[in-house]
Amino acid sequence: MSTTMRAAVCVGAGGPEVLEICELPVPEVREGWSLVRVKGAGLNRSELRTRQGHSPGVKFPRVLGIECVGVVAASTDPLLPDGTTVAAVMGEMGRQFDGGYAEYALLPNSLLMPVTTTLPWDVLAALPETYLTAQGSLDALGIEPGGRGRLLIRGGTSSVGMAAASIASGYGIETAATTRRRDKAAALTSAGVDHVLVDDGEPLAASVHAVWPEGPDYVLDLVGADTAVESLRLVRRGGTVCMTGTLSGWLIPDFEPVAMIPSGTRLTAFHSDNLKGGAGRPVLQRVIDKVEAGVFRPNVDRVFALDDIVAAHRYMEENRAAGKVVVLP
């Protein structure tokens, strides 16, 4: 194994150009950690916000990437022998320690999820953060297989939105999803969405009530702070809103719970850190099995080489994707 590796290093806060391809030493294995040869990494909006300087706890330079898939190259855990296929998400990857935008990543053993799969690396790389977040969000909403109800997904063409649509469709749930671009409607339909709603910046109530006069039973809000209050008003009285996304930021300004949450309506949230490591492994394996069986769609929008990380971030920042963007070292 080489003693050096290529990595995309975020050298400071700024635009996509602050991501630089550098030659770094391959990290040395230490107790409690394993070296993973990265085979693919999904891109996420949280990495974009970190790169922009909106994560105060992150110090630069830093190799970003809150998820990756690959093969164990050297381990301190006898349950993770060399050659094991693994995935990892969250747990401060790409924030407090270097993450998946590299040829190798030194990761805590507790984060590694050994999986069995025949999927190609680009497809496998599109699944961990996206599908674990989608599944956890639907669980938080109380949506179950064979259940009934109507689900509105805000930010439908995000990778998590399309994964949630795929799962909900498999459950038999009637779904509607929003997109700001009409040319992405077909992608939503193919992901299992029943009603595509174009969000042109105007209040969404009219288009939602045209489909469901009483409103949806559930709203999965992946847009975030800017739409949270509107989502609480869109859901039927007694329904549930799950805040998962941060596409528009993390903070709801001047939030007044008594005034802004209709009586009887429930507000919950999901954070993918809840399904990292051992907690996420059986869920991810189940997702992988469903993708291999053709039940779930991986929703890979585009694959970039590590050398093209600047273009990949620009593509993500311009909201051009309909699904998951993946980088292969």
C-alpha cells in the first residue's frame, strides 16, 4: 500500500474553489480506529454548508465527507477483517476528523457498518446517508409498511426526498412532492411520487389543497427553516411534520411554538446521527437488499471523479441534481 493518498481538502470557507486536490500521508491506524480504502462517497448539503463556513465547530483545512463506502484496509477490530465491505455515516466524519473525500479514511470502529452486497460502488455510495435519513424520517412520522395516509415531501428532488418517495411508495402511501423545477417532474414520478407540485415561491396551500382538500396526514420537510411554519399550516389538523432537511438553513427565526404549531398538530425531527454505526447497519443492509431486488431505486443523479470535486460541489450548489451526487476516488 502506498504511503501517500490523494484527498480533496477544504482549505478554508468559501466557494467550491476552496476544495483543493492534495497529496497527503495515508493515516496511521490507531487503537479503536480502522483504515478504510474509500471506493465512493455521496455528497451532502451539510458538506456544502460546512464548506461555506456555516459549521462553527469545523476547523480548516479539513477533508470533508460525512459518509463513504469502501473496503477495510487495516483494522484494530477482529470483527472487521481486511477486505470487509463497509459503510460509514456521520459521527463527526468530515467535521472533527477527516472524512470521505479521499482515497483512504481513518474512521472509528464504532462507525463502520459491515455490509454484504453485489452493487457497484457508485450505487452503494448513493445509499447510506440518503436512505438511512429517509427511513429514519418516515419512522419518526409513524409511517409503516402497509399503512395508510398521505405524505407531502418538501424538497422532493433532493436525494433524501427521492429515497423517501421510493420507500413510501413501497409502503403503499399516497405521496406528493415539491420541486422548484418543472423539468425534474419525471424524476419524481419515476421515484414513485403520485402528485408533483411545482414550488414557485408562492404559498403552497392552493396546490396542496387541490390534491388533498384537508391537507396531507404527514409532511416531510427537507427544505428546512424557511418552510417549517408553512408546513405546520399545510398538514391536516392532528397530522405530523418531520423536520429533517437543512437546505435553507438550520434556524427558524422568531419561532413561537404556541402561535406557530396548530393545536393537536405534531412537530418532530430526525437526525441521521441516530442511525450511525451498529444502529444503522441492519437498516442499511435491508435497504441494500431492497435495491438489489429492484424494490428501491438508488436514485444516482451523477457520478464525479475526485479530481472534479469543485465541479461536483458547484453542481450541487446550483441545485441541478435530481437525486444523489456521488464522488469516486
